Amino acid sequence: MAHVNQKTVDATTLRELAQQLRVDSIRASTTAGSGHPTSSMSAADLMAVLMARYLRYDFDDPENPLNDRLVFSKGHASPLLYSMYKAAGAITDEELLSFRKFGSPLQGHPTPALRWVDVATGSLGQGLPIGVGLALAGKHLDRLPYRVWVLCGDSEMAEGSMWEAFQHAAHYGLDNLVAVLDMNRLGQTRETMDGWNGDAYAGRARAFGWHAIQIDGHDVEEIDRAYAEALEQDKPVLVIARTRKGRGVSFLEDQLGKHGKPVPPEQAEQAIEELGGERSITVEVPRPDRRPQPPVRDGFTGEYRPKRWEVGDSEATRTAYGEGLKALGAAREDVVVMDGEVSDSTRAQKFAEAYPDRYFEMFIAEQQMVATAVGMSVRGYVPFASSFAAFLTRAHDFIRMAAISGANLRLCGSHAGVSIGPDGPSQMGLEDLAMMRSLHGSTVLYPCDANQTVKLVREMAGLEGISFLRTTRDSTPVIYPADEEFPVGGSKVVRSSEEDAVTVVAAGITVHQALRAAEELQGEGIRVRVIDAYSVKPIDARTLISSARQTAGRVVVAEDHWPEGGLGEAVLSAFAENGALDGLRLRHLAVSGMPGSGKPQELLDAAGIGFGDIAGAVRSLLDGRA
Amino acid sequence: MAHVNQKTVDATTLRELAQQLRVDSIRASTTAGSGHPTSSMSAADLMAVLMARYLRYDFDDPENPLNDRLVFSKGHASPLLYSMYKAAGAITDEELLSFRKFGSPLQGHPTPALRWVDVATGSLGQGLPIGVGLALAGKHLDRLPYRVWVLCGDSEMAEGSMWEAFQHAAHYGLDNLVAVLDMNRLGQTRETMDGWNGDAYAGRARAFGWHAIQIDGHDVEEIDRAYAEALEQDKPVLVIARTRKGRGVSFLEDQLGKHGKPVPPEQAEQAIEELGGERSITVEVPRPDRRPQPPVRDGFTGEYRPKRWEVGDSEATRTAYGEGLKALGAAREDVVVMDGEVSDSTRAQKFAEAYPDRYFEMFIAEQQMVATAVGMSVRGYVPFASSFAAFLTRAHDFIRMAAISGANLRLCGSHAGVSIGPDGPSQMGLEDLAMMRSLHGSTVLYPCDANQTVKLVREMAGLEGISFLRTTRDSTPVIYPADEEFPVGGSKVVRSSEEDAVTVVAAGITVHQALRAAEELQGEGIRVRVIDAYSVKPIDARTLISSARQTAGRVVVAEDHWPEGGLGEAVLSAFAENGALDGLRLRHLAVSGMPGSGKPQELLDAAGIGFGDIAGAVRSLLDGRA
């Protein structure tokens, strides 16, 4: 068994190590019966040189803040990554061969089920943007000299999110970021748009403010020189490595039709023979020279003094979001904020003005915004990211992957629903509740007043997974005292009496419509209970069910959202899960028909979710009263 | 009233026209009390020269296939667009002043509520990608000499989708596309990343294979020369126009803090005075010189002979999608297909091989893929676009906007659910049903066998709005004869008896799990009814409700999706909408816990949606039987 360290390694050994990574990539995927060996083989030389000569990483202590970060943006090259782990002595050969088996942390694409993987990849075009987030944290928050290495595929250069990453990396001067482009020419079904045209990639990278280096990605000495050059730059670096997919095996190399296909067992032996057989090189990846304390203090270490409103005041929940963030920023130095260049609308600006060092302008690039938040979550920060709720749909795939990464993200979507008024449907968040509810482990919050918003922002800081706060554009009356508590999973009965005939479940803007409807109905002698379901997920099933029982099963749900996937279906599911559907008579009011421009109340009424509609639904439920 | 036509217009008149557009932009937004006058004013000269000298458009006949297309990618400059309509004589001054009022088609951002607007904009970074779709249709399908003009903002250049558009436009040689960049330097809250650095934009555009021209965007003669130069290029052209936001009014021009704010009435008079007062210039926009027939024949004009499978065969529904598309391609020449470089996985490749002229490779750029489909829908084609269901989340904002545009899109998401097996969670569509159901006017279909899939593909061709087909990776048994019909909104009772004690509602992969559970339960003397709810939206409420009644309200729903927003909640909503919740006892089985890699059945079982889980849910419902 050869043992290699950074001081002793020579070019011959690097080539041998690369061949071992290829052989192991084939062995793992052939054993699994699936996977991407050829996409691993093209990048083997690149990664051999990286791990043996440049990477600083303590596999025994992945939490060391000085560790370099390595992200496989081309996540399908997981056999290569896992072969590197084996070569580094982090996993055994037996573990390597558990690749893609049920229960193995060596999944088809990398996820943090492995402790050395920071983020899940496998949806192309995400690793580099997240690498930008990590590098931003390294340079501007941690202020530690670790480097972020990202292995990119050439197919994923077609994803716009890659170019968001290029722009932001240059804008923020991320000289701690090196992207290695495995330009193997071949996509899944055909040649990429640019093939081996390294000049095209280099020209674009330079036009975006990066340093670009073109090399033969199978020449370990060229690779070595390129990495050395990369370390000397004062800007982000793209190493464009011309490679051949399936490199080293005659019947795989540079062949179309070999993407994502394991080598059949009967051919694997020949392939391994062509690569010079199995080897057992282990690499002593150099560790950082010290183990500093994590650079951020988490938890409430400073004074927390949020703005308070009096009941009867009028304030927009989006404004309260900004105030809540600002107060949190004073109390917790781990809170960081990013926004998609609408911070005067989302009111994240209040934080930005108070704590400019912890505010990161993501411009109009919502994918990069979420990716940055993911990167900062990896580094232990408490990121809040905001845009219009409608525009968070732009980052849906990033949010979905963040859930797989186990990232702790807090998202705020402002301008929810038709109640925004004149700007029209393009600006109205009407599917955000459905999107955010359907994420694994997510929390979905929708406040109706300013004091409640501030409390929920504080709650979010302590939540794991992805949490979402939905805010309203216009001012709404403050209905809760500033000391009221709003636990996640709770709800508030905001109006009730002994004679309540119907339960009205509302959240956000519709709470106020429901209260107005209740007032109007009381004049007719009809009493209704109004529940503020501010915690849409998890929802307060107990209160909903007991209230429904007290109102003879009569329930109206009103929400400023399309009918599918939002509050109404959350309420239905709560009853179903608890076996409480029997006897339920539920009217669900949601946005019907495509809205246009208008005044908020005009649009609420046109959508069928205004106070008049709620009162009408209550009456219709009572018309059927025996 | 001055009347201008293309032959007589001189520079002085162009400048006057631009001032009129500015004045009208102010008047419209001040009257509305909201809107974006300053973002309109920066581009007024650019649009004055365009409409008076270059645009070919028949406002009386927006359907003329020879019309140029004009897309305001910076949709918030709607006051400018509407002022152009007024100058062209298409709307009256009174109509202009209805801007943003309830019921007016002059919404806050442009939508096809106005007949001259092809697509809704207002979510930045979408107009240019859709322009690429229109230009692709013009050059490669219509083969007509119309030109696509897109007015872009500089803030939106931060959206990755813009660079997807740049790449694809160059790749497809779209010399019929001119993007005009209104480089006014100022975003919503701050300067853009690149300010007035026109060289930066030009360098990037050139690096992406475009022709770039830099001009002073307030010099009508420079603008005129730039457009003339643009018409002579054999590649897409970016005109980078250095402009000043709020141009022409001393207290607005190049000022931060003036974004999205109407001029207060008390200042509007002064602003209009500085601009030289109101004018009444009308422009005779030249019409195309003829009115050709629409270039495509729609409907079934050829022979439709889809592949047929025998009951008992085994086939993946994704493969049947490909076969269905291919058959449709033979029968309908208006069918066009695009895919995100996974066509061998989605099986769109079958169409691509048969009809290469109507297949458009979108590489790994799902946003551009949907944008292309939108563009082709505008031009009357019947687009089908496919990727992994998981990766369609990448285009969520584009799909959302397509619904506002009223586009007719057919999307196919393959590799649904945990049943894909070893690739792991990044590749599993687990939130696609929630995403697709929550789109206004959408249709969501989820077949379980090959013959059914082919029939549904045929149905989709005739649907309006956005329809979605969810397909499965692995082969499943064919359970329906090839002549069976599957209307949208229907369902199939695939197993039933007089003694059924429980109704099991399934779709796609879970139909087969349900059938196996039913078989197993029958051995225990328990009969269950199995319903294939292939039409998830609209769902067959009648069959569900009547079946539930026949099984004493006992219902199990099983789906390969997260619990929220999918089949289970669709079923609940169907009962709720029809006042049929009373007596319902429903067990909802959906994916619980984050999946990893494994074999399909292992993962179905681990997720709690395998046949054993379904049988268990049936038994548990019956345990409670009186």
C-alpha cells in the first residue's frame, strides 16, 4: 500500500492515484448496477491533484472552521467523490461498495448523510452558487483563509444559475473560490453547446470578471500549475480542463451513449485492466494547522428590544418583518440577511441599514440568494432571505435541494396574494403556501399583525429546516398586544362566544376580513368564531377540531392563495389526520379566477375572499341548519 | 395633432414623440397613484425610434403572422408601453388613464388582457427568454421574416435566465432577435452591479456569441443607427443604451429612491412642463405588407397510429410518453417538443428522432425550456416540454407566469417519486403535484400504464392552459386495453366487488401497489375497491364520493409524493367541495421522511406507501369497524 503525502507526491504517483480513482469509480458503480462512472473518470486527474497537493481538510474533524470546502456541483460524479474518500482513508473499500444500496450514506448523488458533504447536489447548476455562498461566508463573515473548490460539469454551464454565481462571485471579490470545469464535451444525450471550445468558456468567465486558465485536464503537471496559479489570483478562478469522458478505457473514452451507465460486470474487468488494475494508494490530505473556535457566537448574546405596537395601530406585516430582523440582529450576531434587490419592499432594508456587514445584496437573482443562504447555513449562520413571495418560486429547485441538504433557512415572501392591489398578478404570491408546505420538514408561518410578525421572526431564528414567513404589503390593524406569544404550531382564537354557530379559519389578510364579516354577522344575530391560523405548517389541529365541534362542524376557511395546497387543504389534512372529518361541513374560500389590477379590497372581493364572501359562506352553512 | 409615418419622421419629431411618451407615462401613473414612470422615461427615446422607424405591426390585426413581436421584458415600464399604444392610435387617452384601475386591461404589468401583448411580464428575466422562443418559432417553424424586439432592464441582467437566453439565441443563430438594454444604472434600491459599465455588458454579450452595440440611449440618431446596424447582423444583437432613469425631469433624473413611485400630483405639472407639455403625436406604425395564412395546420391532419400494448405487458409510462408524442407528431404538424437534455430519460427522444425539425434541444436550462414553449404557444404551436419532474421546479416562476400569459403548455415530468430507486432524493419528483395543482387553470395527469399514457398525451394536445403529465421511471404492468378511453376529469375503478369494505385511491406507481395490496387482502377475506385517479386535477369527485359511500366512508389514499398538495389533498378537497366530508374516514399515505438510494420497492416500503402499508391502512380502518 502506497502512502502519499503532499511533500512526497510526484507526478507518477498522481497519475497512479487518478487511475485508482477511476478504477474505484467503476467498481462502485458496477457493483451498484447504476451510477455515472464515465463522468467520474473525466475528472479523476483533476481531483487526484487537488486532494494530494492542494486540499486542506481534516476528515476526522469536518467541523474544523479552517477546512477547505469541496463541492461536487456535478453531483453525478459521486463515484469519484466517494473514491476520493476511500483514498483519503475516510471510508473503507467495503463502504465504497455499498454505493447506492438501501441505507448506505453513499447515495446516488452526494448528500450530507455523509459527514464530509456540506450540501446535496445532483440538480445541476447548484453547487457553484452554493460555493459562492460558502466563499462569501469565508471571506466576509468567518474571515478565515479556507478555500472553496467546486467541481463543475460542462453541461451545467447551460443553467442560468451558474452565471448568477459568476456575477456574484466577481461582485464580492471572492478570491477564495476556485471552480474546476470538467470540460468533457459530452452531455447526457449529445455534445454540449460548446463542446471542447475552452475559449468560449474562458471568454465568458473573463467577461464576468473571473480569472480563467485553460489546461489539459489529464496532464497532472498542467493541473498542478493551474491550481498554483489559481491560488495567486485576487479574483475568483475558473480552471477550464479539457477532458475526455470515460478517460482511460478504450471502449468508454469520449463515447456518446455512455452517460449514467455502469460498466457491465463482464466488461468491468477489462476496463480495470486497461487502467492498470486495482491499487491501494492512500493520501494523507493535509489538515489545517490549527483548530480555531467557530467564528460566530450563536444564540441571544445581545440585547433584544424589538419594536412594539399598540393594539389599534396600523402597520404592514412586511414592515414588522424588517423591524423584527433588526431587533434580532442586535441580539444575535449569527443572524445574516440577504434580499433580491427589493429590500425596501420586503423591508429587509431595516436590517441592512443597521448591520451592513451582515447584509448581502443578491440583486435580482433569487437562485443565488437561496444558494447563498444555504452556504451560510453550512457555516453555522442563521440566514434570512427575502423577496416577493411570487419570486421565491424562481428558487424552488434550490429550496427543494436545500431541504435535502438539511439546511436551516429562513425565507420571507412579501406581497402575498391579491391584496397587494394595483401591481397585478405577476407580483402576487398565490402559490407560495403550496410550494412551501410541500417541502420536507418545512415550517410555514403567516402573520396578520405587526406584533405577531416580530414574535414569529424571533421563533424562526431557532427553527431547524426551512421556514417561511408570508407577509402582506398593506397596513393592517394591530390586534395583538406586544407581549402575546405565538408558538409555532399554535393558533389564536381572536373572536369567540358561547353562541358561535360557525368557525372561520383565516390567516394573514383574511383574519381582518373575517373579523369584519363577524362584526357584520353579529348585527344579524349570527355569532362566529374566528381563528387566526398563523402557523399553517404545522397547523394547530387541536384548536381547529375542538372549535369545529363547538360550531356543529361548520367551518369556513378563507385564504388569499389559489385553492390548492394552501391553508384550506392544510385544515382539511389536519382533520383527516386526526380522524375528525366526520360531521365536518367546510366551505373553502380561495382565489378564484385570474386577478388583475385594482384596489386591495376590490381584488379581495373579486377573488371571492372578502368579508362579504366570508359572511355569505357563513350564511350558506347556516341555511342548511336543521 | 401631428401625424407621423416612417417616411416623414425626422429626428426632431422622434425627440418630440419620446417626450410625449414620457409625459403620458407620468400622466398615467400619477392618475393611477402607482406605477413606474422613471423606468419608463429612461427608455422613451429607444421606443420612440423603434415604433416610428422600425417596428412592423398591424394594431388592427395582432394575429397577422408577419407582425414583429415586441416584448417588454422590463414589464414595470408598462406606462411606456401603453403610451406607445396611445401614440399608435390603438388606445384612447381615456383608456390610457384607466391604468391600474380595477377591470382595466391596462394592468400594473403587461398581460395578454391587452390584445397586443403576447405574454405577461413583470417577473424580471423572463421576457428575453420568451423572446428567444418567439424568435426560434419565427426562424425555424414559421420561417417568416418578422423580428422579435425585447426591451430589457439592466437590473434583470442579474437573473441567470437572461444568460440562458443569451446562450440559446446564439446556439440557434437567432439573427431575428434584437434585445435593447435600457442601461439606466439604477435598480430598485441601489445601483446595479455594473452601473453604466456598458463594456461589461458588451463583453459578456460578445462572449456569448452576440453582436453588441453601445450607444447613448437618449440620442435618437444614435439609436436609429444602432437599429439599422442590428438589422444587418447574422446573429442576435444586444443594443446597450446608456440612459438616465427619470430622464428629462430635473427632480427625477438619475435619482436614487425614485423607483416604482408615481410623481405626486402636485409635482406632475412641473414635470410635464419640463418635458415641454402635452403633445398629440400619432404614429402610423407600418403594417406588414401582406397577411399570410398562419403557417401551421392545427388539429389532426395526418394519420394517428400510436403504439399499443397488450394487457400484461410491462412498460414504463415514460417510454409510453415518448411513443405517444411520436404518434402525435405524425398526426399533427403543430406539435413541437423540447427537452432539458434528458430526452433519453424522459423519452422525448422518440419524437426527436422522428421529427428533428420540430424538436428543440434546450440543454440543461429548464427556464429557457419553458420560455421557449411559451413563445411557441404564442405562435400557435402545441408545445410539449419535458424534464425530470424534480427539475421542473427550476422553472416554477416561468410556469406561474405562463399561466398569467394564458399560454397553452404541456409539461411532462418523468422520474416521479421515490420509485425511481438508486439515484436518490435529488432526482425524485416529490413536490411536482403540489406545484402543478396550484397553477391557475392547470390540468394534472398521472398515468399508471402505457396505453393510458398514450391516450392522455393525445388529450393534452387539445387542452388549454397548462397541463402536466407525471411519468414513472420503471416499467409497470399494462392493465388497460389499448382502446380504453381516459377523459380528463375521469378515473377508473380497476378492482371492485359487491363486498368492498374500503376504497383505495391511487395514481401512477401506487395503483400497482394498491392492486397488490388488494390481492393480499383478498386472501384475508377483505375486499377493497381500487380507484385509479389518473386525473389528479380536475379530479373525479363523483366516482370518489360514490365509492366512499359504498365502502362506509372508508378511504385510503396512497401517493408517491410529499403529503402536502398532492393526490391526498386533492381527494380531500373533492369531498369538501361537494359537501361530502360527513362520514369520511380517510387514511392518507404519502412519503414520510427523507428518502435515500435503494431499490424501488425498498424505497416505497421505507416511505410508507408500499403495498404492505396500503394493506395495513386498510386493516386499521377496519379495526375500527363497529
